Amino acid sequence: MDKKTYERIAKQKKPKKYVLKHSLYAFISGGIIGAIAQGILDILMNYFDFSQEKAVPVMSMTLVVAACILTGLGWYDKLADKAGAGMFIPITGFANSMTSSALESKSEGLVLGIGSNMFKLGGTVITFGIVSSFILGVIRYVFLH
Amino acid sequence: MCSFIKGSSFLFDHVYVTSCATVAGPMEKRGPLQGYFDQCFDDLYCGEKSFELAERRMAKRAVLHCLEKANQKMDDIDIYLGGDLLNQIVTSNYLARDFMRPFLGMYGACSTSALTLGTASCLVEGGLVNQALAFTSSHNATAERQYRYPVEYGIQKCETTTFTATGAAAIIVSNQKSDIRVEAVTFGRVIDLEQKDPNDMGKAMAPAAYDTLKTHFKDLNRSFEDYDLIVTGDLSKYGKQILTAMFEEEGQKVTHYDDCGCLLYHESQPIFQGGSGCACSALVTYGYLLEQLRQGKYHRILLVATGALLSPVMTMQKETIPCIAHAISLEAVTS
């Protein structure tokens, strides 16, 4: 059977992609995480006298720790399977990528296992984060000086 | 001696299944075939420190159960054949240290069940050995880790994804008459229809299953009607539909056909399109289908174990996915 005929047959039977449903779930779950973050920020600023500048990193860290704990308990992947991008894009997704990689490689030991594999998935974000901020920094320098 | 039919099939006269054993993981235990497994584990770690050790433990349990059922000791077996999904087939190779008998490690991805059983049958039929033990295993966590992402990584799975079955199975074939015999085997060709998506194994492997089935039918002058049941290894729901459509495209009626990936689990279980992995076809065939043959529900069945011979490195280098399928015909012996 040639490739063209095969692709036609396979296309007819292809399982349905729930783009709308997944987008909606991502929108809502991402929104909920955003709302929780805002709540934490408000509490920090109103009740604990944090300046906004200091409250933002504390809020991020709280989310990161929460995501790590959820990953360790084995809940994060189950939630994220429903939420999709809603839990993948926020900082919690990055925390999950590191914790899950660390958990996975703990059987290979502390140094060569966890140490070297922790950034297996998250490493690319860091690499391209640094590269793109360098490029933007150069552009900014050239145009503003 | 075995008769070599033109093409790629062998017909056997005196290869019998002495015993078989299956060990299943937690998700498989909750599936519809629970009662057919010799042992089930409630936890993916199976009481071990790592998932790799857990898989080895399951494989060892399967081999030991199988020997016990056949009333044989480890060194009574003339040759062991085994394989799994992990790099350097570590589960089988490390387990083989215990055997102290000749061992053939084989890799055929998810088709390893039929590959090892088929080769073992050839050795027995050829009179080279009296009895051979074939085993295979797969573990959801070790396979996910090697082929996809860390187990706890939160990512939305593609709708065409399959779920690697956790389990191990072993089977002893010998020239001593028993109630089931291995009747024929067709070793498949590597087929590549330029599929690139590692999250869509059903679509990648269906052409291989189609090719092997066509060859098998042609070599032995048979059709779907000659079997009480034909099962593919792990094409899953989607792949099963594609394979059916491929035969229908050329006007051939598909009957008595199912897929092990669909038989192993309930529809309601979170397994996406269905089960996959070496253990998928092995658990269903050695555990459930052979029992059906014994009970007389079926007379003759055909297992077409499918395997996607990909590696994550080749996928990342934008290579396509070569696939293979091996067919084994099993028959109840009527005395």
C-alpha cells in the first residue's frame, strides 16, 4: 500500500482532537493559578507589610514549592493531563519539570543522577532564556545609547 | 523437520506449549483479565528500589512460575530466549545471570513476545533443543522514562498515545505433546511508511501488521476465516481501526479480529488508545488466550505481535519509524 492511500485511510479513522475543550480547560486552570498567585500577593502585601517588589518573588516561590509538593505526591501529572497548557506555562510547570526529572533519576544517585538530570527538561528554558535576554539586552543597549 | 513454505512462514509439526505464566502490574490487575494472571503486583515498585529492578523482579517471577508449572528446574531448560524494551535489554540480560544456561537476548520492541516464541519454536521443531523458554517484560515507568518523559512530568498526552503495559510473561515450548501446539510462524519484514510521530504508534505499526498478515495468508493460503481469533499486539483502538480499514479498502472482510491493547484494559481506564509494550501481547496471549484454547472456546488463534523499532535519538534526528510484526499461530490439540 502506498503512502498516499495509507494517509487517506488513517485520516478517516483519526481520533478526535478536543481543541476547544482543551483550550477552555487550559484557560480556566491557568486563570485559577493566576488568581491564587494574586491572592498570595494581596495577603503578603496587606497582612505582612511586604512591598510589591519583595512580595512577587515570595509569591513565585510559594507556587514553586506547592508545585514541587504536588509533583512528589503524584498529583501534578494527573491534574496537568486535564489542564494542559494551563499548568504547563506558569512557573509551576517549570517547577514540575525539575522535580519530576529529579525524582526520576534518584535511583542513579545524588551527583550523577539528580544533579545532572534535574535540568534535563527545564534546561532548554534556561538556555534560551539566557540567550534571548542577552540578545534583547544588546538591542536595548544599541538603541538607547 | 519443519516445512518451509515459500515466502516467510514455517509450519511446525511437533512444537508444544508445556506451560506459560504471567505476572501483571497494578493497572493490568484492575483490567478485565485479572483472573488470568499468575501473580499481580499492587505497586509499580514491586517492593524494589527502582522501576528497573521492579521490572526484573516481575520477569523473574514469570520465569519461575512457568518452570514451576512445568515441573522443571532452571537448568532443565536447553535454551532461554528473552527480550524487553530497555536499552541493552537490561531486564532480560541481567535476569539471564541466574539461568546458567545458553541465553539468546532479542530485541523486537513490542513484538518481542512473538519474536522469542517464534525463534524458540523453530529451535524445537528443528530438533536442535528439546525445550526452550521464551520470556519478555515491559514496565510502564521504565519505558516512559526511556522513550518519553519522567513519570511525574505534567504534560497533556496526545489523543493517539498508548499506555505501556506493566508485566512479564514466560512460556516453555518443547517437543513433548501437550494440549496446545505452536502451529505456524511468519516472521515479518521491517516496514516503514514514513511515520514520524512517536506518540502515534498505532498508525506507525498498522502497515507492518498488515504486511505480515498478508504474507501469512498468502504463504499458507489462509484468510481471516481460518482463525477463531486474530489478535494484533498493541495497535490500540486507532491502529485496529486503520488495519481493518486497510483490508476493507481492498474488499477483504475482517472478522474475528481484536487487539491485545484493547483486550487488556477496560475502556474506562486512563490508557488513552489502549495498551502497548512487550507485556501487552504476552499477558493477553499467554495469560488469557491460551486458557481459552485449553477450555475449547477457540480452536486456532493467530497472534500478530507488532513492534515499533524507534529510538528517541533517531526520532529527534527527524528519522521515520521502522516497524515490524511477527505472526504466530497457536492451536488446541485434539487427541
